[in-house]
Amino acid sequence: MIDYAVVTSFDGRTLPVQDELTLLSRARQLDPEALAHIHDTYYTSIFRYVVFRVSDHATAEDLTSEVFTRLLTALRDKHAPQNTLRGWLYGVAARVVSDHHRQTYRTPQVELDESLASTNPDPADIVEGKLTRESVQRAMQDLTEEQRHVLSLRFGSDMPIQDVARALGKSEGAIKQLQARAVAALARQLSPKVVD
Amino acid sequence: MDAQLEIKLIECLDSLAQGESPDRILARYPHEAAQLRPLLETAAGLTTLRREPSEAAKMQARQKFMAQADLLRRTASRKKVGFLPRLAAGFIATTLVVVVLGAGAVAASGSALPGDPLYGLKRTVESTQFSLSGSAAARESLTDQFAQRRRDEVKQLLSAGRPSEVAFTGTIEALQPEAWIVSGLVVQIQANTQIVGTPQINRVAEVRGVTGPNGLRADSISIESSREPGVTPTPEATQTPPITATPEAPRTVTPTTMVPPTATPRPTTTPRPTATPQPVEVEFTGNVMAIDTEMWNIDGTTIVVDANTEIRDSITVGQRVQVRALRYADGRLIATRIELAEDGGGGNNSNSNDDQNSNENQNGPDDNSNDDDGGDDGDNSNGNENNHDTDDDDSNAANEGEDSNDND
């Protein structure tokens, strides 16, 4: 077995395990410097994940902020992450996003399509004339939560397979299979002509 | 999707992640290309949906996050003070003031902001409350409460974009050359901002400045040597000499341009009184806290790293580096060169680089070992080793005497 002395994160940044543990223990004391460091280190990655799952930029900013607020309350209530901060943050991000979707769907006056459509479609959002953020996000609703999570980590946050595997506690092979099935399911949703 | 096709799709997605184009990948699977193409194109399309957060949103989120953390810390520590004494003191004092001045005006003054007609009354009520409160604990909690009020006022002035002179105390939460965060408020540091004391995260600072539509500019900041928020007496001179936040030098040369040997140096004798729009060259050493593709965090300061940045060594998080950067008028810091610091981890915060002479003339372009004060002599590790130094906690006992914070 490989003993991971260093966690290499997916965007070239490295954070030695020991440092992350020190950081966490300081964060538990609500040490401002440690907290600022955590925010600086993870905000962008979490935002990328969230914005992949909600089309509206401003909503994504709010939800990302909410993830960090939940970190603070978890630290206060002493059920903060014990060792892997990053995995914990992504787990919370997934919950925050699904809470958001659930709330949006529950609100009766908002139609599903409206809730997913951004108010001002960004021209850059139209990919080769067919794949849009809206259509992808709508299609994602028919995937399993695990499939959505993996797609967002891989394609939203650009996280390497091995990091996704570690974050989800699965083998790399399992993640690759999950990803392949998620892509196939998504392609089917986006274009019914795609054969199984 | 059958198992065979799934295996091939997995291989395709691997290749796609390596950066290969769908067409090239599909060329290897002539029999399944028709089935695989829409899947692969979907995956390729997904990568184009990536979005980055705006810098403004990031900064705002950080500010909110730090303010929330501050609030949590306060509520955690406030439990010790005791609620009843505070309540009693507040009640008695308010009653007396109301009797003397009339309830209407006092109530109305509560929401007054600096510059409002009733603001003076608000402060009078506060100082009456303060002088009538009996115990030291009550006074301390009032000081806390009033400090919070000052900050709330600043917040309101800022959100209204209203210009006014302000003064408040708070805890330093972040230090960057262009701006600090003091108890959740972004304080812009100007070239002429007077800074007394040693800026350090967690310390209490008294900020005087001006609000306006573009935020809060600091005229002066005095930092207390004590960490304990609450008692905020007169700005005491700390043992360290006053330093200015950022090394200031009205240089007009950009470090990347090579000045021909014959060029006569420009006269830079008289510094201009106002900030020039040209970037200022700064140099400092610090510990790398995070490395991102286009931004590095060095001791809490965000530095932009672009294609022109020369990164001399292979640098990882935690190492001590020497940074040369251009500071622009809007506060951005763009690194021109980053290399491992020669002292390799001793903490001397030598951010006074005024003696640094220009790096561009004929005496060898690669000769950059120019930090003649290189910190490896004598290992003065007094530096901004930013982490919890609780060693000066006891020094705030000395501050108890003069709580003359009631102004007006």
C-alpha cells in the first residue's frame, strides 16, 4: 500500500497532510489566520464544483459561501472534519447544492425550467450550438446523486481520477466506471438518439 | 451500453483527460466510433462549461466568512463576562440619561451615524452609560459593545457610500499590502497611512480614516501590543519602531526591462507627494501558503503570477521565498520574480527594501543575489512568524489604568 505522505491536490497546489492537520486543529480554535488560509485555498475549487451544478453565477457564489458558513458552525459545534478537509467541503457542497435544488422545485410558482434557466444566457454558455449549461443541468437531474457528484468533481472542479477516488473512498477503477456511465446517461438525456 | 463498449468508453475518457482530441481518439476505434462519438463529445463539451469565480466575489465571501468567524469567537468568549451585570448597568444608565435628556431624542439618536445631527447625543449617551457603570467587567463589556457600534456605523456609512471621518477599533484578521481586514471591515492602506505598532493578525488596531463610495481609506492605524480585544486605551507606542505598511519608492522602472548601459538614470530625487499611477516595485520575503496557477498566497498576501513572472526555483508550499513584485495603484501585486529566500526559513521580515539598488544594468544580468542584508547572519528570528504568539498576553494588564475612551 502506498502511504500518502503528501496530498497532491488537483490544481497543482500541495498541502502536506501534517499541515492540513495542523490547519484543522487551529481552525477548531477559530484561529483567524487558519480560517483565512482555508478560505483562500478552497474557495475557487468549491465554487467550480457548485457552479457546475447551478447555472446562475450569483446563486453559485451564495451557495459556495454557504459551504464555508457550514464549516464554521461545524467547527463551533465540534463536529468538524477530523482529517480530510477537502473531502468534507465537497461533501457539504453536494448537500448544499441538492438542498438548493430541492427548495427550488418545492416552490410552487417557479417552474422547473425557469428555475434552471439563467436570466441572462451568457453567449459563452452555448457550446457548439447545442450543449448549454441549462440543458446539461436539466439532464443531470435524471442522473444519480453519485453520478452528478463525480461529473461535477471531474468536469467542474477538474479533479483527477485518483483524487476523486480518495475523496469518495472508492477505487480508481470504480470511479472511471462511474464516470463512464454518468457520461453515457447524460448523453442519452441530452440527445435521445444516442443508443444504449 | 454493453460491457465491451463501456470499457472502450473508459479508455476514451482517459485519453480525453490526457488532452487528446475526440477525433484522434475515435480513429483508434473504427467499429465503435459511431456509438462512442456522442458520448465523447458530451464529455468534451462538459469541460467547456467550467466557470471561475470573480475576484470580487472571492474577496467578498472571504470578508463575510471572517466576520462570521469573528462573531463566533465573540459569542464563545462573551459567555464568560456574565449577562446580568451588563444588563443592570445598561438599564440604570439609560434610565438616568432618558430622565435628563428626554426619551424621544435619545431613542432617535440610537441609529444616528457620524455626521448626523443626533450623533453627538448618541455618543453622550454612551459616555454617560460608561461613566455610570460600576464594575470593571461592565465597563469592559460596554467598551466591546461601543466598539461594535462604531464598526456597525462604518459598515452603514460604507454601504450608503457616505463620506465621513471615522474611528474604530477591531481585531486584525488579514494583512495585505493594499488592504487589511479589521473585524470584518476592509481597510485600504494608502501610501500615506501612518502605521504605529507591529501589524499582526489577531491584534487589536485602532483605525482612523475616511469612508466614501470607494470604501474606507485609512489615515492612521495604531496597533496595540496586547491581543485582548475590548480595552482600547490610548494608542501606546510599542517597543518596535513605527513601520510603514509597504515599502514605498517612486520607481518608474519596470524590473523586466533591461536598461542599456548608456542610459542615464532618471532623476528620482524628489518623491512626488501623491501616489503615481505607475506601479511601484516592492520586494519582500515570506512563507508560501498556497500556490495556484495564477495566484500565490504568501503570508496571507495574494500575489498574481503571470506569464512574465520569473520563478527561479522549484517552490512548494511552506517554503520561504523572496518576492519581487509591482504594486499597482489599485492594490494588485504582480510578481516579477519569485525565488527561494536565502535564509531558507528564518523569519526576518525585511520588508524595507529601500536600499535595494536597481537590478538592471551592465554588471551581469544574472547577478541577483542582491539582498545584501541576507538574513543568515545572526539568525534574528524575531520575524513575523505569524502563528499564535500568545507571549504578550500579559502585557495588557498595563493598559487597564486609562480607559479614557469616552470621547466628545
